[in-house]
Amino acid sequence: SVSYDQPQTAHRYANQTITYSPNVSGGDATKWSYRWLVDGVQVSTDSFYTYTVPTGGGTSGKTANIQVELTNSPLNIKEDYTQTLSYSLSYYDRPEIESLVFDSVLFVGQKTTLSFLQEGGKSDAWTYQWSSGSTINAYEYVANQVGEHEITVLVKNELGNSDTQYDYSKTLTYHIKVLPACSVSYDQPQTAHRYANQTI
């Protein structure tokens, strides 16, 4: 008998790897043979196969169909045992996060939008957790207290594998200095009267 060693469906980013090594039992233990195919093309006859996701742009959302044909052929057997296992591997460009600005100076009452650029990853797998509690990809900060403030956001791209070690996460930290609001006032009445040669 044969069985899967990995989930039939998996996800990876560019340049990550996944190794397939199906479980076999019974028959003649010395007479197992393997034929690995990727998208219909034979790539190996080893008992295991390591697939490395292509590097570079343009890989997001593509799928590699990986199959292994397993055969047990004892001498003088009337009919060989043959079984095929199929795996599906979806892969994506590596995620990249870049902040547009880390440090800001505001007066009380002013606002600024904290945001960042994101590229790659699985498009429907991004999540955001701001220290303020917001869960959207951009946060409007309102300066309402004088002082120096720190805002963080944890950005994740979760592939959905049972093994989360391949997921992406990054924390960005923004520093905001809030100054007292500016104010001006009249030191003289707005309307005044003087005689010639007098001053004001």
C-alpha cells in the first residue's frame, strides 16, 4: 500500500522548497520503484523528490502538478503493483513590505495616514493588526495628545498550510511626535484710531 506524506494541496513562496516522500508498505521492500513527473514531464526516479519554487516575478497564482508512479515488482510476480499519487502545489511571488514613512511630526488636531507598499504573496491572504486595534491596510492617525507616540502594525500573508513556518509576517513601527497646537491672538484692538503724528 502507499499513502501521502504531505497534504495533497500545498502552498509556497518563490524559492521555497517542499519534499515529497510517499509512505510505502508491503510487497517486496527491495523492489519499489518511483517515477516522478512535474506537469507531465519526468524529473526523477528517486524515492523522494524535492521541488524548488521558481524565483523571480510572475509566479504568483501558478500551480505545479506533481505526480509519482509507484511500482512494486517482485521477481516472477504475475502482475506488478502500481499506484499513482498526485500533489498540487500553488506558489506565489515572495511578499515584500515597505513603509512609506516611519517618522512624522504633527500639531495637535492634525491627521496623517500610516501606510505601506505591499507586493507579492497570496493576494487574498493578507492580514493587518495595528496596535490601535484597526485591521485595515492603512490607518488614519489623529494627533490628540502632545508627546512622542509609537504605532505598530503586524502584517501577515498566511498561505493556509497546516505547517505555518512558511507563512510571512513583518512588524512595522511608526514614530509620531505631537506638538501643541499653534495659536495667535490680537495684542491690540482690531480697529483703532489715532491723530496725526501719534503711534501705535
